[in-house]
Amino acid sequence: NAGVTQTPKFQVLKTGQSMTLQCAQDMNHNSMYWYRQDPGMGLRLIYYSASEGTTDKGEVPNGYNVSRLNKREFSLRLESAAPSQTSVYFCASSGLAGGSVADTQYFGPGTRLTVL
Amino acid sequence: GDSVTQMEGPVTLSEEAFLTINCTYTATGYPSLFWYVQYPGEGLQLLLKATKADDKGSNKGFEATYRKETTSFHLEKGSVQVSDSAVYFCALRIETSGSRLTFGEGTQLTVNP
């Protein structure tokens, strides 16, 4: 099992450009999450998807959109990138199938995004 | 709202020293508590957890006890190694929030040989 995978690993954008960060998990988890990590601020939740077909805003959703494409994949889109979105982005998943909800979140390796 | 406060870093120790990283929380319900570790260039990994008061989580020589009376979940290790150098995050989860986690700001630990 690969666990949680993210692409790309690194990205540099100019202000106003758009891009999509991809995330996939192969653990049959129900829930998926997008966080951003900034120095001295820990991880902050951007959006999450409790189950396939649902998405909800987290703590810092402005400037982002998400798509839960299927059970495995959860993408994060920046429509018009801004320097304030320079950050490291982590995808995570949790929750086993069959009604037993595990509370451990499993994280991907992260995407380091710089917006100039 | 729910929040987690960790001791400020960075923390620098010599190998075999005793480690304590303080974590306190504020929560409206009865949270589960977690410590995650992030090694350089990697994502976060669960280190240990506790789901109710007085539970002790332990893993890889690290321990933390869920103290409801002091709303704390301090991380300890008796003898740190160079390989323990990483960023440590305390986090909580409230049952009513599903699997959503609230993280502290993280504490950078550097262990020198």
C-alpha cells in the first residue's frame, strides 16, 4: 500500500495563476482532509470530506475549492493564487470502511507551494 | 472554540537528556488527544494517543497521560536520541466534529550528539 500520495511535491506559481493539488489514498478510508502548514501556526484545516460526495469548509477555506472525485481522490484547487497562499499543503485520510471509524489520520508527504 | 497550546520552541537537548513538551487544551466536549511527529521533509505520523481521562499513550519510548483536571497531555521521554529530532504536534478531536483534528502550533526538537 502506498498510503496517501500527493502530487506535485513542489510548485512555483505567479500571482493569479491557477493550479490543482492532487491527493489519493489506497486505504479505503471514508474521510479526507486538506491542511496548510505555516511556520508557528501548526496545521490548519482548509476543507474536508467526511464521505464520498460530501465536502465541508474548515478553518481557512477562502481562496480554495475542493472536489471529492471518488472515494480514493480528493483534489484542492487554487483558482487565482496569491502570495498569502505560499505554504506547505498536506492531504490526510481517516476512517475505515464497514462502519468502524478509526480516529487516526494518515498524512501524505506534502506539497510545497510558492506563489510569487 | 476548541484549541491546543504547546510550549514554545525550539527545544535543543543533548542525547540521553529527559524531554518534556507541554500541551494544554480547551475543548467544549470530551476530546481524544494525540501527539503527531513530523520528521524533516515528511508528512505527519501518529506517535501516540489517549481517548479518555487518565489514559496513558506510549510509543517508541514516548509517553503522555491524559489529565482532565489540568486539561493537559504533556509529552515525555526519558532519554532522547539524535533520531528523535523532529517537530512534535499535539492535537485533539471532539466526537461531535467527526474525525477533524485541531492542532497545536508544533514544537521543534533538536537533539545533539
